[in-house]
Amino acid sequence: MSLVNYATREITCKIVYYGPGRSGKTTNLHYIYGQVPEERKGKMVSLATQTDRTLFFDFLPLDLGTISGFTTKFQLYTVPGQVYYQTTRKLVLQGADGVVFVADSQARQLEENIESFQDLHANLAEQGIDARGVPLVIQYNKQDLPRELILTPNELNDALNFRGVPEFGADALHGPGVFETLRSISELVLKRLSQPTR
Amino acid sequence: MQVDPRHRFDNFVVGSANRLAVAAARAVAESPGAVYNPLFIYSSSGLGKTHLMGAIGNHVSGRAESLDIEYVSLDDFVEQLHAAIASGEGERFKQRYQRVDVLLIDDMQFLTGRRETQTELLRLLNAMQGSGRQIVMSSDRPPAEIADVDERLITRLSGGLIVDIGTPDFETRIAIMRAKCEERGVKFWPGVIEELGRLEFRNVRELQGALNRLIAFQTLGGEQIRPEDVLTVLGDLPEARSVAREESPGAPKENEFQSFLTDVASAVAQHVESWKARVAEAIAYWTGEGYRTTQLERLLQESAPPTNWESLLRGFGATVERLKALEQQATEVDGALGGDDVFRDPERLREAEVLLDRALAGATPPPGPSAAFTRQGFEVSSSNQLAVRAADDIVAAPGKRYSPLFIHGPSGVGKTHLLNAIGNELVDGSGGASAVACVSAQLFMDELIEALQDGTVERWRARYRSADALLIDDVQFVAGKERTQEELFHVFNSLHSEGKQLVFCSDRLPRELDGLEDRLRSRFEGGLVVEMQSPDRALREKLYARYLAATEHEPGPELLSYLAERSAASVREIIGIVNRLVAAADVAGAPLTLSVARAELDPDSSAAARPTTPVVARAAADTFFLDDEKVVWEWTDASTRMMEELK
């Protein structure tokens, strides 16, 4: 998927929110959706199970209008976190321009975080993509929970962020950290515009 | 309107909320017209738009005094426009603004509903952008949100960079206040400014108002304010009241999406190089027109702009124009060629040219050699053997040995025959693939004149230039014909440079041709010039034997030697004599013998009776007409003719 189409003067960024189940990926998208001014609101597509877990994926198209002469569109996707939706995860991950890894800050979820993070790398590798080349930021969600339940960003960094990518503590339910994360991944993705087209 | 000299970059406090706007403004001030044009700054009031615009103006004028900088609020602009129109000086108004190098317009939000101002502004923006002059505008909202504005103007305004200035964060507020205190020489106790900074003012102006109040309180009261006094001093300000309630950490911040959008905009503006955008535009355009743009697409792969990318773009356009012209010509010749792929790919321009040449040549191939003249039917003797040998060499290796070959000799010695024979041999030698143009100079000229009349000289030229060999008979006719020589010269050069064979026949040597241009003469003489002489005795004998053998009369050796002894200026004369003899023998009803021949050819020395009238007529006809069709051989008797006339 090409990020920038000079011919049609379009920029399309596909950003995938990845992470273990219940880490708050959909919550991120909901918060962003809530902030989009009415006139720009597209339709958020959420395919959820009866128990409100993401069954397939969420899709939030963001039409950012014309920027420097380019029609700019962001597509935000989430993958289903549950282990058994492996195929859907792979599909959604295809052609991603950037990945946000949403980790659950709760101490007892550490294993799931690590597992999901490895799963991300495995899936990228399977698609022949060098994970080091994919723009990635990590969000440590649920930092608003009581201190005794969660790990600090530093502790989580030790466990997950061995590549030293940008990381953000967040409270996706109320907003802090959500746009910081989105802004950071957008910046990383857009940086690629000035690199030779793939 | 003057720019406020106090508005400078060095006293504008930069924070996260305005960093992008300041960076953009600086870039614009450094090189007006080159980046972000137009620059559109928006924010709610009191956050520094005017300061930033002023800073641009001051910075530019400080660097380049010659530049004409105009700072105007939209209201003033409208007023000026109305006044100008009212006094009939609308044109002067336009001219005045067209001279401006950097135009700063404040308060664009007042554009709402002002149709004529919008039109005028649109025109002005077009003119200024077209000539690379800078426009900076400010407003309290983004262009798309200014109500009732012409869509075209909106796109113009959004075409450059749109930046917003957000409310300053805590650190910025502190920095602003410290700067102000320094400016005014006021010192507060540590913590006072920080305490004031905790108040969420909607804009810097209000913040400044609060600071002024503290300063006044301190200077008038003569007492240093302590941090805990701040809220009391500002007690009746709403911000001071609201600060009391602890802000919930999760409360959504205002305008998060808007600031995200601004960030993305700046990232895009930063990373999409304008040259690539231009190239992309060209690609989109030409692709839309149906042309292949591989050349330009390769350009996009470059990480840095090639220094000549603009000329490459122009060159591409020029090539496409050329292709269009070629295609049009080709379509005129052969409708089926319209839309051929080669006319759609600038990288295949050469192919397109070749295709057109072929089409032109193929539509009406140049005249070829006449099949009636064969090499086998050409008798050789010492009088013409040099020419024949040269001809054979040419056929063996066209264009390699004698090019051009120039054959001269009196009329009727076989030059045309040999020329056509060469042509036929060349065609046969190539298996029929060779395009051999074999033409008399007269026809060559007639064709040219016709082409000139029809305006199809290009096509005519292409026909000859595409030939593999050019054989021109009676080239003496071009002498004195300037245009024909001109064209022949170019065709000659074009073919000669490509190693194609050229053969010319003439009744004289090149240097004896009066009115032949030197450039052609020297070219004719540059190859091999050979003479074909009148047939010698050996050739005459061969020719008589051959032509008589073709009749029913088998000539005896004495007859042949008698005939061969008689001089003949040309082959044509020999054919004439053969015809006379055969006729005489037929009339006499006797076989053609030496005595019949003598009686016919040397009547004085012969005892034989005078030939009967028809034979005399035939003899005379042979001398003058040579063409059987032009002579009336059988006359009806006088009485019938009389009857015809009476009727």
C-alpha cells in the first residue's frame, strides 16, 4: 500500500492498533472518534461480539481534508486481541503504514503484553516485513489505575520497549495520552514521505 | 498601515502551542514567496497572530529594504477598495496591490459575505502567487470555517500552509510573564509568577491584563506580593475563581483533534517536497491525457530533486507536443496509425518519427525502376564497359563502392536502360525488400512542384529519404532549378550519410551542366563519373544480330558486318535501321539480304529501284517519329476520302 500517491495527490495512512485483548485499543479509537468535529466524522465501523469484545476489527476513517494539496486520509484499525483471532489479526496488519502497540499496564497482564508483542513481530515477519522498519509506538494504557495494580512506564519499557520506540502512558477512557500516541505515530509515518517511495 | 516595530520574533515567546506557527512564520520571513505561500495563521484572539504577522513584516524589511511590504487588516482593505471604486480609481487600487512583495492581511474572518472583496482578493492572490510573492493571512478560524466565502478562494487560502496558535501551556505562560516583567523592570517574589501561571487564561491578552494588575498592585501598594496573595489580588477574575476547583485529570482537553490536524499538516508540508508534488501533478495530468510518464515516474524515485527537474518537466511537455504533431501527420496519411502506442510514450519519440517516415513513404512509395530494362538485355562492349562494370559493382555492394555513380553520355546509348537495370538488380538482390527510387529528374521536379502546391513537401521528402537507393535519370534537367536542386541536395545528403546508393545519369559531365549548383556538382563528382559512348563496331554488330534475330529475318554474316561498319550515334538509331530494313524486306516480299539492305540504306550506290511510297514514308517516319503509333501507315483510297468529306 503506498502511503502517498503523487499522481492522485492522495496521502493514505493505515495505522493499526495492536495489543492483547482488553488492553484498550477500541477505547483509543472511540476517544479519537469523540474528538472529531461533526463535519469530519466518518462512520466508525465496529464489529463486536455480544460481550462487546472486538470480533473482527474496528475501522475508523479520518478524513483530514486537503493538506498541502494532498487529500489526506487516515485509517485507524484495531485488531482483535484474543489469541484465537490470529487470522483476522494478520489480515488487518497487512499494508499497515504504522503500528501502535497498546499495552495493558496492569501488572498481572504483563505476560499477555509480551506474548502479543511477540505475536506482532511474528506476524510482520510472516508478511516479509522487517519489524525494525515499521513505524511503531507503544502506549501503556490504564495508567490511571491504582498504583499498586500497575507497572510504571519505566518497568514496562524494560519488558517491552527494547527498541526504544516512543512510548506514552495513557488513560484511553478519559483521553490523556491518546492523541499524543496518535500524533507520534502519525509523525513517524509521515516522515516516510520524504524517503524514497517504496 | 504600518507594522508595529515592537512585533519582532525575538520577543515572541515560543511554546508548544505556537511552535509550528512561529517556525512557519520564520521560514516565510527568511524567504518570502518560496515556502508556504500563502501562510494562513489562525487562533482565537489575543494569542499572537498580529504579533507574528508583524514579526514577519519587520524581519523582511530588516533584511531587504527594497521589498514592498503591506500590512493591512481586511476591514481596511475593504474600505480602500470601496473608496477606490467610488472615486473611479479601481484600476489604481489593483495596480498598487500588484506591486506589493509581501502582503500581510489580518482578520480574514471579516471576509464573510463580501463578494466583491472576495473576487478582488482571489484575483490578487492568483497574481501574487503566480509571480512568487508572499501572502500571509490571519483569522480567528480556519479558512473552511469562514462562512459564505467563495469555494475557489477557500481552496486558494488552504493551498499553502494553515497553522494555528493554541492557548499557551503553563511553561509558556510563565515565560511570557517573565519576559514582560523584564521588559518593564519589575521583580516579583519567587512563586508569584508561577502562581499566576496556574490560572488558565483564554489568551495572552487576558494574562497580560492580570499581570498588569499584579504589577500595579505591587508598585502602587509599595509592597511585594507573595504567592499566596495572587488569588486575592485577582479575586474577581473568573479565571481566578475557576482555578479553585481542581481540574479532573481525565477531562478532555479542548480541540485535541484540531491540534492533531495541525501537526499532521506540518508533517505533510515538511515531508512532501514541493518538487515532487509538481512532478506528481505533471504525471497526473499527462497520464490523464493518455501519455506514458515512465520518465517522470523515475524522477519521483529520486530522493533529492535533480537540479534540472524543472527543465525535465518542460522537456517532457515539449516532447509530448512533438508527439502530438507526429501523430496528427501520421493520421492524415493513415487513419489506422492514430492512437498508436508510440505516439503516447515520450521515450519512444524516435520510434514515432520512424513510424511516421515509414507511413509517409509507404503511403506512396517513390517510383521504382521499370521492369522492362534488365541487366541481361544489356549488351556490353568497350564503349560502355566501364559503366557496366561500375554498375555490377554497385549491385554487388550497394552504397559501398561508387556512390554516387554518375553516368554521362549522348542520348540513346543506354543510360536509362543501365540505370533501370541497376535498380532492378538492387531490388532483386535484396529479395525485393529494398525500396529503390528510380525516377527521371523531370518527374522528380514535377512531384516536388505538386507537393509544394499541396503543402505536402514533408511527406514527399520523407518518401525519398526513406528509399534504400536513389537513381535519377536525366539529371541535367535540374540545372537552373533552384528549389529542386535544394531538395535534391538534402535528399542526397540524407541518403549518402546513411550509406545508401546513389546513381545519376546525364547527357553531359557535371561540370558542363550550366546552372548546376557547385554543392551538387562537387557531390556528383565525388563518386565515380563514367562515360557511355556511342556504340563501337563490336557493340553495333552485337546489337544488330540481337535485334534482327528478334524478327523473322536471320541475318547473314555479310549483312551483319555491312551494318556494323555503318556508324550509329546511338542504340536507338540501330533499332530504327533494323525496323526500316525489316519493312523494306516485307514490302519486297523477299528475305532480308545484304542487297535489300544496301538498296534501302544506300539507295544512290544501289541499282535497285526506288522504294515504293509507303516504304519511303516509313523511312521518313523512322527518322522523325520513331513511334509507330504516331504514324498513319494505311491511307484509304482517294474516292473514299472524297465521300467522307462530302458527307
